[in-house]
Amino acid sequence: MRLWIGLHLPRLPLEVFAPSWSTDAGSVVLEQERVLVASTLAQAGGVRTGMRRGGVLMLLPDARLHERAPLLEAEARNAVAMALLQYTPQVAESEESTLLMDVGASLRLFGGVRALCRRVYANVRALGFSASLACAPTARGAWLLARARAGRVLKMASLLRRLDRQALLLAPPARPYASWFDGIGCATLGELRRLPRPGLQRRCGRELLDLVDAAYGLAPELHEWIVPPETFDARLELFDRIDDAELLLEGSKRLLLQLTGWLCARQLAVERITLKLEHERGRVARPPTCVEVALAEPAWRDEHLIRLLRERLAKLALDAPVIGLGLEALQVQPMAPPNASLFPEPGGTEEDRMRMLELLVARLGPDNVLQPLPNADYRPEQANAWVPVQQKVREAARNARMPPDVMSLPRPTWLLAKPIALLMRDHRPFYGSPLKMASTPERIEAGWWNGPQTRDYFIAEGQDHTLYWVYRERLGSDDGEPRWFLHGLFG
């Protein structure tokens, strides 16, 4: 299944200065002395996009004004992309603060498209950024839907209908010709596609048609995938001075998310990491405080690393305020490949066992993978019931116990689904060879309420020393030889 996730970061110029989880202090980002984006508090105070600096200060004298920082935005996009590499190695950066992920091969691993989208969205929020997310069978389709906040589309036919309704000016190559399109009444992508292509190409150039063709799946798409660096060394500038070491955990989580993506992309596991706590610079500069975490076993999941780091920070007393964080992976090794054997290793988890059962059911069919359903009954056919492993069994039935005296008696490894009638030769049961009784009889008389059984069970031995479980029916009269049956085989 071909599927792309488009992740648009609409407030990235603002959130590199004021993350989404920070307190809204009326922040405003300017570009060429005009408002590019404003926080919710600033908008409530009357600040609008395109307003000049003087107008902002007149409405909000205490507003925090920032000049747009393209370098910080590039670093932020790279941090998000690095964290997303844990879901797919095919992550590409697109224009207008959008990332594209080819996740068609990752859906089963992460529980389907909805579960994967929830995880991606949660990771981006944890990094401190707002995002709009969309899915589509084409990369350009996902890019357009993410910027339009148009949701998920899984099938190509649905994508075509959804794209036809989107505004034409979502496509950047169409914006220089906005007045011309408005003059001819063309406002959506669907209306654009109905225009004559030769005339449209002469008027607007080839770039607009290429973008639309790629979005609708009519042209191939080429991407430059993000390549993780050879070594991991990430840094985070804090937005205030932190005096309490435990408060540094949230910032550390952002760096650990990037580390997780880097490890998955490079197929590595980390054995030792160092968190650097950076202090004041300048005349009062001092070397950073290093918090080193050594792992007993290599790991590549952020949950385990977060737990270890939380314990270390809880015991740390800071000598000076912290203004920045850095994280290095000092010692790594190739990630151990998952166990390729069918059966889980000794001491494996319940998840490993269930994964094995699911694989067996998929290969053999649900009617060929069974689980025991014991019943408290002396009759072997009733006591040894089997049902499909996927069938939910009542707890009372699952916990049924045989009577203690029965559990102490020898029972065969294999019980036949249906007893086999044995031949009689020289008044002895015969199965490949004459059978010799090797035990005293065990008498079973039960089932008077739904089909009584009266049998004498023996352990019999053949000439090849194979042990069988046989029984003799106790007939109500002496009008012939008793009938013998084979019911099981001992290992």
C-alpha cells in the first residue's frame, strides 16, 4: 500500500522562539518590519498579519518582538525530521515548512494508519511544535492536504475528489497569477484541471502543471531523503534560566526523541549517552555540567532512556542556572536483529508468545491452532476438549481442574480423536503385534446423565516396546469376547 504522511508546521517561525507548550506572552515574529505570525494572545490584542512594527507596539507595548530566524527554523525542521526517522527511513523535507514521510511499509509495524498518525502527532507536540497532518497515496497530495488541513485519504479515487475541492492558491506556482485566475473564475484545483493544458502552460509555465500532475498521481515524484549524520550530537537552547534539575527533563525528552530516530535510521543501539547542561557564557562562563548515563544493555527506545535520565536528574544539585542542553551518543553498536525463530526464547514476554500464535494461525489456519479447554470429567473424551486459540474461553472453563485422583494416574501423550477398534488374535488385542497388558486396570464408570461409559483402561506394550493406552468395554452380557479399543499412545 502506497501511503504518504504530510506534516505541515504552520507556526514554525513563532515556535522556534515560543514552543507550543510554553506560556503565551504575546510573541510576534516580524519579517521586513511586518508581522509574519503572532501568538494567540497577540492576535487577541488586535495584532494582524502584515501589520507594521509600530502598530504592534501601539496595541501591545509589552509584546515580545522577534526577527524571523531562518537558521533556527532549519534546525527545528531537522530536529522534527530526525525524530520521525524512527517510523520510516524515507523522510523528505519540502517547501513551506512541510515534511513528507513514505509510511506504506510501516503501517503494520505501528498498528495501522490511525495509530501511526497519533504517534507522529504526539512526537511533534512533544518537540514543541504545532502541526497539521494529512495522509494520501501521493506525496504532493499529502503536501497539499496537510497545508489545507484536509485530513486523511487512503484511496486514490478519494484523493482525486478531495483535491478537486481544494483552493487553487495552495499551489505556490499559482500565486503569481492569482488575479488572472480570479478573473476567469478559476478557484479550485478541479477547475484548474478543466482548463486547456496548452494554453495554461503558455500562460503559467510548466511548474504548476507538474505539481498538479504529481499530486493527482499522473507523474513520478522524486525526493531527496534526509540522511542521518554519522554521529549524534544535538543541542537545545532553553527559553529561560532553569535552577531545578528535574525541570530539565522535558527539554531532555526532545533531544531523546531525536536520538531515537537517529538510532533507528542508523540501525544502532546506544550503550552510553551524555547530557550536557550549559551555563552562563561570557565573563561568568563556566564549563557545562555533564550527566552520563551508562546502560547495562544497549537500547534504542526513548522510554527506557527517559526513565534512566529522570533518576539521574532527580539526584543532581545544580551549581548554576542552565540555559542550554546538549546530548551526545558516546558509545553505540549495531542494533541486535530481532529473533527470527518461530518460537520465542526462554523467558520471553507474553507479547512474544502471542506474536508466535498469530503467525501460526496465519500460516496454518484458525482451525489448526488449538488451545486446551479442560473439563472436570472422568471420561477422556469429555475432559480433553480443544478449541481454536483465538476463541475466547470462559475463565471458569479455563481454570477447570480434574479430580486429584485422576491427575495422579498415568495418561498418554497423544489421545486419539476417535478410539480405534482392535483385532483379537488368540483372545488378545492386536495392533501391529499382540499387545501385552503392562498395568492393572483403571475402571471408568461415568456419564450416566448424558451417555454412560463403562470401561477398563490398561497400559499395553507391543513387541517393539511401544506403550499404548487401550480399554476394554464392559459388556452387559457374556455373549462374546469383550471389545478392545486403542485410545492413546505414550511418548
